[in-house]
Amino acid sequence: MIKLEGQIRIAIRDAVNRASRKPFHWGGLAGYQQLEAIASALHSVPSEQAETAYLHQLARQVDRAVQTTRMLAQDVAAAHAQLRRIAECLHYPPQSQEVVAPPAPTLTSQQVKADMEQLLQDFNPDLKRQPAQAALLHAWQRVWRTCGEDVLPCYDIPGLPQDNLQLEGFFGQLRRDQRRISGRKSTSELRDFGQFRALFEAQSEEELLQQLCQVPLKDYQTNRKRLEEAEAPHRLLRRLHHDPLETMHALVDQHTTRRAELAAQAAVPP
């Protein structure tokens, strides 16, 4: 009995210390649901026996924790459900480990954008009494306003997944292999030889080329240019942090060259 009571205490401690694995697994919500299950199980214990007094004492403590956090848990559960709706609107897979299925042929970026904006318009939580949903709303508005346009092209390009989780996992595995082989923390060699490792991971060169050819060359070049333009500010900051004087001189020289070009164009008679 003492051993079983100790296991029940372990279950309670685990419920109040559940770890989270974002974005879809929220430890606090899972812990609350676990506490509810523990309370339900403890209430089924008969109260007439003296040996169950300790379990009823635990039940009172668990009931108090459940009652105290019920409103917040309901708020978090509603926020979690809304997050699931966002994922469904973006046509993400239900689990990150599942294979990412390409969007339907009739699905377009404009349709996803319209559905997302309608979903955002319909979500109106009480900002004062529902803090979890309010936090989700503010983060959702900020992310969609700043990054929404960048996630839409994947719905217009055949073969392009909705997220890069599998690609990040693949390169993460390459980095772990490189660290294990070399014994060093740096994995900069993958920048030069990573494409060969990717070729080795494929079943055949034909399979790799078939996957690459799913994306039209024109769409690839257009989105590659967009990516370079989006990364330009970060590259400037890296150069500025590494050598601010040389970076500023280069910017000033480019500005001077551009002024000279504009002056030369203005001097040419029409």
C-alpha cells in the first residue's frame, strides 16, 4: 500500500511539472488533464475504510489544485484549440513526425490568406479575462503581419512543403554525424560538402533529380531571389558586427557610386 501511495504521489508531481514541447503539446494543459484524471480515480476509493484516509487526503489536495486552476485551464484549452484551427487553415499535418502531404491542387495562396484572415477576424477573446487567448491573439497578429506573406508561396509551388521541419531534421542529423566523426563542435564543412551527403542519403541520383525537378526553375529562381532579399539585412548586420569600419566604408562607396550613376544619367540629353 505504501508503494502504491508513493506511485500516486509520483503521478501528482508529474502532473504539476509536465514539460512542454511546442507548438502543439502544451505541458500545462496536459498536466491539468492528468490532475483531473487523478482526482476522478481518487474519488472512486471507498471512504469507509481506515486504510483509504491518506488517499482521501490526497484527493482533497488534488481537488483544490483543480478548482484553483480550472478557469485558467479552460482558457489555455481554448487557446490550444484555436492554435489547432490555425494549423488546419495552413494545412499542416496533425503531427510533426508524419509525412508532409502536398496541398491539394485547387489550393492557392490567396485562398489560404483569405481563410486565415477570416479566422483571425472571428477570434475575439476577452483580453482582460482570458490571458492565454489574448497572448495567442497578439502573437498571431504580429507573426501574420510580419511573416504571413513569406509562408504563402508554398501553396503555389508544386512539391514545396508547408514547413521545413523535415529539412531541418535532415540537416540536424548531418550536423550530429559531422560532430561525431570529427570530434569538433563546428560543422562549417557541411557548407562545402553537404550536398554530397544529401546525395548519399538518397536512394539514387535519379530519385534526387526527380525531387528537385518537382519545382519549376522559374519559380525556384523567383523565390531564391526573394530569399536573398530577405536575408540581406541579416548579412549586413553580421558584416557590421564583424568589421564595422570596413562595412560602413563599403556602404558609403556604394552610395557614392550610385550618386555618380544618377548624375551621369541626368546629364545625358533626352
